[in-house]
Amino acid sequence: MTQQGTIGNKWASPIGLCLTLFMLSYTIGVVQPIMPPMVREFNSSVGYVQSALVLMSLVTASFTPTAENLSRRLGRKPTFGMALILFALGLGLIIVSQDIGTFTFGLAGMTGLAAAVLVSTPVALIDHLYADEVSRKYGLVALAIASVMGSLVGSILGGLMAFELSWRWAFAFELLLIPAIWLLVRQTSVPIPTQTLPIDWVGGLLSVAGFGSTLAGLSLAADLGWWQPKGNPQPLDFVLAPFGISVVPILIAFGFICLGLLIFWEQQRSHRGMVSLLRLGVFSRKVYIIGLIIGTLHTMINVGVQFNLFQFIPPVVGLNSFRTALAVMPFTIAQLTVLLLLVKRRPQFPPRSLLQIGLVVKSVGIAMLFAAIGNITSPLSLMPALVVMGIGTGLFVTYITSLAFSDTVEEEKAEARGVYRPFQNLGASLGRGILGTLLVSLASLRIVDGIIAELGQSVDPEVRRNAIRSLQVAIQTLRRDERQTIFIELPERIQPALTTILRTSAIDAMQNTLLIILALCLLCLGLSFLLPKTVKKLEAPIE
């Protein structure tokens, strides 16, 4: 390790770098439990918040190559310091925001842009701090563990703060970390490379606008309608429904136009002999792209399962958000245990085979969870399935990085990790947005149809659709006692069967969602055969 004056200085930089990734993961993880009170305060919808998370991940991923070049040109410490300031300003804007637009700009625009630097700098500085490969590997593992712990603490602490104090306090906590991170990291001595790649600002902006608008449109479709506008979009009726149609197809069309301009722009740069953003570094590596897709899908599965358990357990088992987080914790504990056990050893089998074993084990765990959900009596009945899923996840996470990075060169490692991590955040956002919305939609559909069947009356299709839509909003934004108040207002003759309808609908929706998750896991298994069987060097995992 680089010589430093005292034991405190020796550990200061690694601790600060771990806190950096802890903070980034906390920011993503804390949004999940604070969604209901935040959505109610903004008079918005879960779809808007999910779009903000997707945009944050896209901004980070799109600007990571540019941020890496900027760090090499200006120096990592000055760029890191500026990113911390921008991140703090973004948090401040989030804390004082009075509407979803300001919140989105703070989260996706400011903290997302700052994260492009903050996500790659820890990896680069760990490479500089540790001279030998073993120490460097343990340093990178520490970064991965810090990231996992950030998500875990965010999900637990966010729930407590959101319902006991205010959701704004969940973000205020991070402001205390920023000066501590800078004090710990600032003493690190890092040389400034003399050669850097040119920064393609236009390409970066077009990529963010293209991917961001397209995915924002897809995320908002459920709330605003694919073509015909839903609900009453006043007072922003022209913004949300311009020309009498939903804004969704306009966002998607604008995204495609920006992507087309991006392709044209990069082709022109390539013809002039300039470096193209589309061919920059790791994006030209086929194996890396395949590994990136598999890893993102896997994260979507992971977060989708956990998010849906947070939605499912409270109404069915009767736990609050804090106890629900404790009930789901065996999954994370099993994952970390496997990761720590395997990182010390050279594998006896090809890494791809071990990764595939992990996916098979995880599939078995999902099947066990499917069975346990059908006969759930307490959170303990879910523990065996969660442990098995955690073991499979630990195996997968340990080796996917090595396989994905197998055809990248040493100079691309920091950039490769910097791009990989925000794509995992993107997978997490899609897991919440797609799989989470699917669970709530199916449950709402089953509940409304069950009540209609119990009443034995015919209902106008439009009334049924409005009832399903209103119930979706109630499930996503209201507390359990507030939802109970709605159900109490139903006709007296439906009350004896209501508990059974609610429980059966929730279980059926959760099981159907798990079948889709199982199919996605098997898709990851199939795609894994496109990865190389062995690798020359084992990389530290990323989570």
C-alpha cells in the first residue's frame, strides 16, 4: 500500500471510498420505503418517482465515460471534490423540493451527474492505494460490501424516518456523510495522467436525452396512458396531454429522435478520425456488453423480489416496514456470507459453471418462495427460500464481474466498473418499476373482481377500470390503516368475505409475479452460455 504517516491515515482513504459507495447505494435504497408519503405530499404517482430513479441511473451510466476522462484531465481529487459539492446541492434541492419536477431534477439531474464521478473514482483510487493484487481485490470487495450495506440501511432507515419524522430527513442524513468523506479522501496523493481522451459532451447529452426520454415514457405509460390520456391532468394539462394525446408517445418519439441524432453525430465524428462515444472503451467489448445485460437483468430480478416482498408482507402478515426489512434480511446475509467465503479461494471449477450453478440455485429458491407464499403463516416460513436465493445470488455476484470484464484491458477497469454499477442501479429501478407495478396491478385486479363476484352484480367496464386504478394508487400511497378505512366503507354484506378476498388476491398476484421472475432468471441462465467459460484473472465482485 502507498506509504502514509499514521494508522489513521492508512485507513482514512479506504474508509472514505467505502462511504462514498455506501452513500450512493443508500440514495437508491432509501427511495423505496419513502415513496408512499412522498407521493401523497406531491400529489403525484409512484410512476413519476420510478422515472426519476431510472433517469438518475441513465444519467450516471451515460456520463461515466466522460466523467472518467474529466477525472484524468483535471485530476481525480479536484473532480471528486466538485462531484461531492454537486451531490450535496442535489440533496439540498431534494430536501426542499415542493413538487415532483424539482425532486426529479435534484435526484436525476444533479446527484445523477455527480454520481458519474463518485461511482468510478473509488475503484481507481483503490487501484492506486494497493500495490499488490490480493490487497487490491480485498479493497474492491470492501467497496461491494459497502454498496450492499448502503441499500440495506437505506431500506430500513428510510422507512423509519419517513413514517416517524419526514421523508426529507432520510436524505438529510446523507449531508452528514459528505464532509466526512472529503476529510477522509483528500489526503490521498494521485498523479494526473498526461494523456486523456477528448470529451464528447454532445454525444453524452444526446445519449441521456434519448435513453432518458424513452424510458421515462415507458415508466409513465401506466399512469398517463399509452395514447389516450388517463385521469385529469390539470393544471398541467397541456404538458401531460399535449394535442389531446398522452405525453408518453411524445416522450418515446423524442427519445428515438435523440438516439438517431446520436448515431448520426457519432458517425460524423468517426469519419473525421475523432473518438466516438459509441465506440469508447468498454462499450466496444462484446463480452462486456453481454455480461452487463445479464447483470442488469439479475439486479432487476433481485430488487423486484425484495420490493414485492416489501409490498406483500405488511398487508398479508401484518408487519410494519421496519419488521418487514428484518424479515427479508436473511437474503442479504446469505448473499454476503457466500461472497466473503468465495472471495478468498481460487475456484476449482470454471467461473461460468459456478455462475450457472448460482442461477440454478436461485431458480430453486424462487420456486421455494412460490410454494411458501401459498401457505404463508409468518415471516419465518419465507426464510428457507430467502436463504437459498441469497446463496444463489452470492455465487452469481462473485463471478459475473470476472466473466464480464474478461476481454477488457487493465486501463479500462475503472471505466468498466464505473459503467457497470449504474447499470445495476438501472436494473434496480426497472425491477421496482416493472415487477413492482405488475404485482400491484394484478392484486388490484383480483381484489376488484373478487368483490364484484361476491356482490353478484354486473358493473360497467369503465367503472371497473376506474376502481382498479384507484385501488392501485391506494395500495402504493396509503398506509395500512388508511387502506382499511377504504375497505370498511364497502357494503356490509361484503365484509365477511373481504379478508379472504384480500389475502387470496395478494397471494395469487405474488405467485404470478414470481413465475415471471423465474422466467427472467432462466433467461439469464440461457444468456450466460454466451460468456467465456474461463477467465485469466478473477475480478472483485460488484453489487
